[in-house]
Amino acid sequence: MAILSDERASWRPNRFETGLWGCEVSFRFPTVKLLDYEQQFRTELEQWEREGRMPYLSTIERMALQKGLEQGRKEGREQGERALILRLLTRRFGEVSTQRQARIAALTLPQLEVLGEVLLDFQTGADLDLWLDECDS
């Protein structure tokens, strides 16, 4: 059996013959053209998708979706961390000024995690300001 993987739909050999010095050899064989199955697969896939049975995502689409999910989780974690820090600061020192809120909003996730630990050591709002100044430098 010969499996034909070329792109020419009309090329379908089914025998091989050779000869040398008066000797001849001839082979006849069945063939399978992968192109026939690729076209059949595409047709069935398109029909399947039209019927809504299989929402196919390409590798690139799956990677983009995964990246979006990871980014969303990171952003959600940052928002949660900021909200918790602001609640803790409000409870400890009273109302947090909009200037301090803006500075906290500019912190990265690792900085927020550190702030969440060190804010327990702050005695005044000035301690927070000093810590934020160190982050800026």
C-alpha cells in the first residue's frame, strides 16, 4: 500500500515498473491519498462547528485565553491586596488620604505583599509615608 501525502489531487499512481538488462519488475498496489481525508476532515469539522457541537480553539487562541485568565487572576489578586491594606490602614489610622491611596494604587503586587506585613509595625501615618518614599526611590 502506498500512502500519498502530496498536494496534487489528480496524481494517483498505483504501480511501479522498472527494468534492467532484459529483466523487468512490476508492482501494483493500492493507494491512500491523505488529501482526500484532509478535505473530508475539514468538511466535517466545519459542519460540526456550524452545529455548535464543538467550539474549536486554535493553539494561539488557547494560549491567549490562558494568558488572559492568568492576567485576570493577577489583577484580581492585586485589587484584593490593595483593598485589604486600605481597610487595615483605615482601621489603624483613620481615613486614608487620596494622596496615600494613589501612592498605594501605584505599588506592584510584591510591594503590596510587603506592605501588608510591615504596616503592622507602623505607629503613625508618617511611618507609612516613609515606607512609601523608600518604594519610590
